[in-house]
Amino acid sequence: MDVGEPVGRLILVTGGAGFIGSHVSSLLAGRGDRVRILDDLSVGRLEYADGVPREIVRAPLADGDAVRAAVDGVDAVVHLAARSGIPDSVADPLGTFAVNVDQTLRLLDAARVAGTRRFVFASSNAATGDHEPPADETDLAHPLTPYGASKLAGEAFGQAYAATYGLAACSLRFSNAYGPYSLHKKSVVAAWLRAALRGDAITIHGDGQQTRDFVYAEDLAAAVVATLDAGEDAIAGEVFQAGTAVETTVNQLAEALGAAVGRPLEIRHEAARPGDIRRNVSRIDKAARVLGYRPAVSLGEGLRRTARWFEQALADPALASVTPHASSGSE
């Protein structure tokens, strides 16, 4: 067990050794909060947060005893552990439900029983579904995939616990996240970087004119921390869009990623996938107003940082062997 100095608040980060979780854990520890990580390390890597003072509870969310021990005495829970990915949810909707809905509810209730005051849930724009952009928190949610439906259910339970039990629970709808520590992810930036750096072609599904809101992981970590700093009344039962408000086509992303790695990418086109949203970009006015959230890293700079990290990771035999798969570790 690796335990930091007893200063600041005690924050439980589920999936805290994973992609977004490593950024959140590092940011919290760097400002003096104590970090307790609940992670089964199925995809998370302790190397990602090497040197960060933290306490590790190595267990899956399905382990009720471990969950109850993990929430004991914490000031807040940041719930990032999930089974992520739209195609994987289409292939295994029941598995997605078990992790993203059932285990989220069990964690939420364990936090309630333990007397935890604050609960931050990592949701996704997939909960909203296909809307005329920009998407905001007032849009009627219409998820198109089991993954989106599972995230919407998590939001709803957070709102219910805020209203019924007074738990300051809120949800952050992450846009398309990218950045260091995502070597295991199947998301577009991670998949393309793995291919490009190994000399393979990248795959574009459809015509490439579909749009997304690509947000750097450190900016999402800052959004998470902002929900921990805001007043409880300001966040209880609320949903916040966390993106950049910049709409980028997949074709534009391919061009920008080519610039980041220093050469044009070879492109292979395949059919569009079921459940893929045509246009997606977030309106982040509410998060800016209530949380003071303002993304700081541009797409070009973020891709350059991410490409450098991937180059180093792929040169490390311990990391280069990581196999991309449906994550049940961290968003």
C-alpha cells in the first residue's frame, strides 16, 4: 500500500490508475489532497501516476467489501471506473449495464451509507444522443447506444440521490477525450496514434465529415477538480458539459494528427458504424459559469503532447504490449 502524507481532503478516485483517472489523481495530489484509488488494474497502470502519493485499493467495483472499505472516511468520490466504448457496448450490452449502471448504483449507495458528502460521476456526450449541435444540458436525452443509455442512467441515479438523500452528486458529460495514458483505449486518437507510429494506415468510418469535440485529458481533470471545489448547493443534482465548444471533423483530426507526428497519415475508409453520431460539439457555458471551467489546451498542442507520450510508451516494452480492449478500469 502506497500512502501519501495526511494533508488536504481525502478523495476516492475509482479507476484512478487509468486514462482520465491518472490525470485526476496527479492533479489532486499535486495540490495537497489525499488520494485513494480504487482500481482493479485490469487496464490501469500504476506507472501512469508514478511518484504521486496515493493509497491503492486493488479491487473491482463488483467487490462490495472493497467498495465499502474504499468509501470509508472519504470527503468525496470521483467515479471514473467504467466499461467505455460504443462498439463494445453494442456487442455486450448486459456487460455494460453491469459495470456502468449496477456497480455505479452500488458505489453511490455505499457513499451514502458512509456519509460521503460529494459524488462526481463521469458521464459522456453519448448520454445525450444525436441532437442539433451544440449539445447542452437542457437537451432531451435520446441515447443511441447501450453505452449512452448506461451513462444516462448513472446521471439519473446521481440526481435521485441528491434529491432523496441530500448527497451532493453531479455528473460531467465528457466530450471525446484524448491525451497521455490512453494507450489501451479504442478511441479515435489513441487508435490512430498506435497505427501511425507503427507505420500502419488509420481507419476512417464513413466520409470523415462527422464531427466531434476533442478535449485534452488534463482539461477534463481540471473540470473534475472544479466540481470538488464548487459549493455543494451549486452542483447537487446537476449535469455539466465538459468539452471545448470546438467542432472538428474526423478528416480535420487526421490532418492535425499528421502534423503532430510530422507526416501525412495513410487513410483507409470503411463503412460507418451503427450508433455513431453525425455531429457532436458541446456548449460549455454552464460549466464555465458555475465551475469556472475553461479548457486551456488547443487541439494542435494536445495532439503534439499526446504523440510524444505515445512515442515514449511504445518504446517501453512493458507498455508497448498493452492490448486495446473494452475498458472496465477508467474513462
